[in-house]
Amino acid sequence: MWQRWCRARTCSLYARVLCVSPAIQHSVILLGVPPERTEIAPACLPVSLHQVALDADLLAWTQRHRPLLSTALFFRPEYGFDLMVAGLVKFRARHPHFGCVVMGSGENQTEARKLVKDAGLEHNLLLLGDVEHQVCLDVMSRSDVFLRPTLEDGDSISVREALSLGIPVVASRTGARPAGTILFDPGDTDAMLSKLALALSLGKNTAAPIAGSIPRLLEIYNQGLA
């Protein structure tokens, strides 16, 4: 009860409460915040792709694998890595030379590497670990599809970044997905594969560009300073 009181008290200190999804907005309103003091604003900044010198081995790996997928995640159950691996085993039957660059880390990383080995995908999946933001964007930009197989999610910044780079995004129907995302039901590997095929048929630079929320945020802050 005291935690709920603290959340409600904290929200009451602000003239405007910005929420990244309708679900969060609903929860804030349940705390007693008037609906007119809430607004949904995606947690996304404009993406600028700068020239970076990729590691030679990484660059060569991305060049010899096609189609090239990428994803950014943590190695925790809710990120659906095991779902992705199970689906990509089937995907390899049609695309034996595909590659998927996995960026991120987590407490289950050792188990993840074993899962990849047991699935026979050691030559197709590259577990890159944590990388600098510009390296992540560069890898995304070289990809044919960005994949987000989470079982639970919020407003994924990586999804919005990939779309802003013109990369088709295949993601589970969880959390707040921006327009242009190709969706599949979470946990459904066959649906994931079907949507991957659709995304590859569309090709790169077909994703609808999405606007960042900076102009609206500046407007809100300026109103508060007036």
C-alpha cells in the first residue's frame, strides 16, 4: 500500500505525466492522476547514423551472411531468445547462409550459448554482447530485418531505431509497437517465420519513418516554464 501511495504522491508533484504506452497511462490514471494531466509520448530520440569503423571480423561476418537479421536483447526469459532460436532452426532450412547478430548481455548468457550450440546454429548466430550505440545502429542498418521476439515488452527503443533506419521490423505483439511494425503473436514460432518471409519480400527502406517525440516534449516543457 505504501508503494502505491509513494507512486501517487510522486505523480502529483508534476503538472504533466508522460507515459510511453496506453497501458502505463491507464496505470497512472488508476493512481488518481487526472487523465487530462497525462499524455502518451514515445521514449524515442531521433537517430543519427554516424560512420563507425566496425571490427574487421564483424564486418566480414555481416557480409558473408544473407539474409542478415539483427536483434538487441537481454538474456532473460521474457526476451524470447529460446523462441527465436527454435524458429531460426526452421528458418535455416530455406536460408542456409543466413546470419543473425545478437547484441546484448544478461545473466543467462552462458545458457544462451549452449542453446545455440545444441541447435547447431553456431555458424549462423553471432552473440556479440554489449556494444556501443553507434555500432548497434550500424549493424541494424546492414540488416535485412530487425527481430524482436519478446514475450513481454514496453516501448522498445531498438524497434523504433530500426524503423527509423528503414529496416523492416518483425516483433511480437506486446507492449507499444509503432506503426509499420510487422507483428506476430508472442510465442508463435510459425507466425514469426511467416512474418520474417513477409519482411524479406518487402526489402529494406520500406519501413515507414517514425518521428521522434522531441518537438512535443519541448512544447510541453516550454508550457511548464511559461
